[in-house]
Amino acid sequence: MRGERYVVKLTPEGRARLERLVRGGSHKAREVTRARILLKADAGWGASQIGLALETSLGTVCRTKRRYVQGGIDLALTEAPRSGRPPKLDQRGEAHLIAVACSQAPEGHDHWTLRLLAQRTVELGLVASFSHEGIRQRLKKTPLSRGRRRSGAFPR
């Protein structure tokens, strides 16, 4: 522990909270790993020892310890939201897409295909361009496709 930049000193309540998190329940794997990092750091383990024992990178160990020292347990366990690319369709656009998908298929077609729906979203001016894969992902997120069949909402 000599030369450690961020020293973790847990309170008894904090230690109990982390031990509960590690022992049971359904928590994200990253949260459990971070909790284990904090517990081992409080027990006097060095960063490289923790990384080897938990099979995680030295960067993860140091980052978790730093975040604990700077902001406490909550900051150390959670991760900041990631920026990512903004979605092409907003909620209104998705609602319009679903309405089109539920409507009558165009002349000469039995049903809507993903490519036809992508073409129609561009024609309607909802987006400048959209792929059939993007349409599939949007329709997959709708409530009707989220396991309703398995939950008994629809008869078999």
C-alpha cells in the first residue's frame, strides 16, 4: 500500500453496504466488481494485487479508488452516462413509424417489409436517411414486441 495515491477508508456502514451488495441480489456486474475493489482496498490490498485477484485492469482499480475518495461510495459504484450518438428518430418519429407499420401495406405488397418502412420514413421527411436495420431495432423496442407472447398477454 506504500505509494498509493488514493487510500480507501470505509466506515462500518459503508463496509456493510458493500458486503450486502457483493453477497446477494441482482446487481450489475460492474457494480459488484467496484464494490469488491473498495472492500479489498479498505483491507489494505495494493492496486496491483486487487487487479490480479479480481481479474480487472489496474486502471479500473485506480479509477474506482479515486472516485471513492473524491465522491464517496455512490460515485465509485455508478458510472457516468455515456454520450453516444443521438437517435435519428425522436419519440414522435417512432410513434409515426409504428403507426405506418400498423397501417395497410402499400399497393402491390402483402405486408410492410423493413426496407419499405425505411423508404417510407425518408419519404415522409421524418429523417434524411434510415436503414432497414435501424427500423428493425426501433420496432423491436415497442411494447408489443417485448415478450408479451411469453407473459401470456396473447393467446397461444
